[in-house]
Amino acid sequence: MSANFCYFFDLVKQSFNKVYNFQFPLTSKHPFHSIPSMLSRGAAISLAIFCFVSFLFLFSKSGCSFQDQYQYGISLIQLPYFTNATEADNSNSSKFTDPPFQDPQNNIVPMTPRPPPSKDEVIDSGDDEVVGGENAMSYFRKLSGSTHDFLSGRSNTGQAMQVLAAYSYKDHFSASISIAKKIGSIAFCRYIGASGTEVVEPVESRVYPFFVVYCSRRNNVTMLGVTNDKSEPITAANSALLIRQYQHNVSFCLAPIYGKEPKWLHFVELVEHYKLQGVNKFFIYIREIGDYDKKMIDSYVKSGEVEIVNIPGTVSDVIAQQLMGVADCLLRSRTYSKWSIFADIDERLIMTDDRMTIDGFMRSITDESIGSVAFPQRWIMKREHIPEKFESDQQIIEKMPTRAWHETTSAALKGHPLCQEQVSCWGKDIVHNEKAIRMLVHEVVEFYPGFRELFLDPSIGYIRHYRDVKMQSWEANNVANLRKFGPFSNTTYPNSIGTKLLKNVLNRLHRLSYSQ
């Protein structure tokens, strides 16, 4: 069906609109749409009759369907470049073309759309996963034997297993455990069916990585248990229902929250910031939190945006708690999204060109070898604690971290002499959940074969880390080294999204205040 005929059909519709004030469905916009408005009523009637007769003849010959009209209309639509600005600025619209990305590693092709992720549930299968050309169970045993276990001094070798959660994937199961076990420790996978009894024999596995037990997949399994011995009774503590969910694009894993200082404003700002970046699910790990902070988090749980995972008191070491949260969230978010952001409550990952969202950027990645994207750190000196409670809009305008603090370090870049022990130089990763095997707090340390990290140049993206300078004398202990990354400067959170962020934070706080 030709576009010219569909344009002719549009002209017919407008003539009838002029004469009879009758509204056809709008299909497109065209520079000649104003022609009928310039005609007198008599001329419009004559044109309408002529067009209608011609239309009947041509329609019978060519069969212009409403689908054709739709396709014609779509062909004329020009989609503007996505912007985060609260209001569009028409006067500057001509400059919003492709963002000026600079990628020295030539790994990113901006704005190449991906097809939407599948929403199908995982297919039930009894086949074992193959990694690097061999059975995954054998592959992970080899990795566990060659991995330095810096948690060995904190391990509880003889303590009974406790399962934090269990996850079902298309070709394997995995469980996160809440007992610190030495990497390589023997564990037995127990497969429980809907009747509550084991449906197949236990399978021997190993603890790898930290706080994770990998299990071969088996059919007709609804719960997964993990025990030290294959004859050990299955209990509520050492088993869990398998989690199966649908896939989205980007989720967020928050490092375990602990400590008594107020966190409510950090948390609300964090969620609203990342929602503007395209994140639609937040997994929040909590070890310790105040009542007022918990009310803020619960408001997001009620809206379905947040899922809380409580870190049990089975390990007291802060680093071990972080590694437990990282291990579980890598498994948990794998059932939900393609990519996951791993960050702290005071960190705001952001694209340097703020017209681009994180979600849009991750969809633009076309190099399938990229298994994680590391954002470099820029620390921002936060010199006051968060207020105890919400009091007024003016309080938020003055105290919200993204508005209040600006003194910023240069970016900490991978390869800097200060970063020999921190491979990614304290950066934080957005991880492709199906390409990473083992993570530490700041980087993926083991990918599935063929995958790697992309470390971003700060001209593309970086972290605005609003660091409490007084906590553990952080500034006094680190300022000399921070200056070795380069000079400090005053930077601001982008105003184009800052206005929207402030509005969203205030709306959330007002809704919570009214509901109490």
C-alpha cells in the first residue's frame, strides 16, 4: 500500500472534518494537513465530494486498510532523543542528538536497541549445565580448589547448614547459605518435591563461591535443601522453596545496611535516583536499622518496588556480611533481571551525559563478551549526618545529599598505583547476572568463560559517592591518597534530573507522612 494513497485518505478525512465537524482517528501529522482549513465551506464541500467519490474508486482498487494507515503514520513519527529533564526545552531541541560518548576501549556502540527480554518462565530440565566444555559441577570444584579463601579464619566447619534462599534456573539450582563455610567444603544438594519428600538421591557439591552451593538441576523439585551430610534430616532451616521469577532489564542490590546513624533520606533519595535511571526492582539487605528508617523502606515494600532480605546474625564480621549479601543478590537478581547494580546506600551511579539513563546505556551494549560494567569512584565529602526525621520541604532542599554536597575528588581509575589490591580501584559494577560466577564487594573476580569487565572512562559514567568524612576518621586517614588521583573540584548533581529527583523525594515523604 503506497504512502501517497494513505496521505490522500488523510486529506479526505480532513475535508469531512471541515464540513461535518466529524473526527476521524488521527493517524499522522503532515505538513499539508492545514490545506482544508484554508478553504471556504463551499470549496471544502466540493473537495469532499470529489475526494469521497475518488476514494471509493481507489479503495476498491488498492485496498487501503487501517493497518496501512497506521504504518503510514508511524513512518512519519520522529522520536526525540530521550532526556531526563523535568520539562522539555524546545528552544534547545535541535542540539539533542546522539550523546558525545567517548569510549577509548571501543566497546560501546551507543543506543543500539535490544529486543525486550523474555517473560517466559525457565523451562524445566534435568540436564546439567556445561561450562567451559565440561560438567558445571566438575568445573566449579576445580575453581574452589584454586581460590584463596580469606574467610577461612571465620569459617564454621562443623556447624549445620542454614539456607538463606534457593533459586531455579534453566539448567541448574543454586542456594545461598548464611553460615560461613570454607570454600571447597563438601555440601549435599537435597531435592524435595511437592509432597515434601526427596524425589531423587542427594548430589555431592562444594561451597563455591562464598556463601553459595551450586546444585545440578533435577525434575519435579519445588524445594532445595543443603546439608553437610547426605543422611542429615531436612529442616526448615536447611531448605527453602525454589524462587522462579520473570526477567526485566536492570535491578539494584543494596549492600547490607547496619549502624544506628539515620539513613531514611539516603534511602529515599537512592530509590528515586535509580528509578529515574530505569531501575524497577530493589533488593535491600538489612542487618541493623532504626524504626524510622524501616518505615521508609516498608513504604516501598508496599508499593512492590523493594524486597527486603534480612541478614541473619550467623556472622558478625561486616565484610563477611557484605559477601553474603553480594553472593545472594547475584543469585536472586539472576531470576529477575539481565543486569544488576551493586552499590552502597550513599553511592549514585550516573551517566556523565545525563540525557542518557543507566537502563538506556546498558541496552546499548552490543559486545556480548562484556560481563560487567565498572563505574569509577568519585568521592564527595559529606560533612554532616542525615537529619533524624523529616520535618519540612526546606529541610530536604537543604539537606538532601545530592543538593547539599559538592566537594569532589578526581576519578579513581583502574591501574592507578594506589589500586594494586583493589583491582577495580573501588569502583562498583553493573553485572550481567548470567555471565558472572563470583563477586567481591567491588568487582567480579570470576566470569563464565569468554566474558570480561568493561571499566568505564569517567567521561561516560561514574559514581557520585556521598561519603561521611567523619565515620572512622575516613577523611583524615585517606585525604592524602585521594589527592593522588588528581585535584578536588566542586561538582553538582545534574539539574536536568535534580529537579525531578527533589520532587519525587518530597512526594514520597509527604505520602508517608499523611499515611501515619
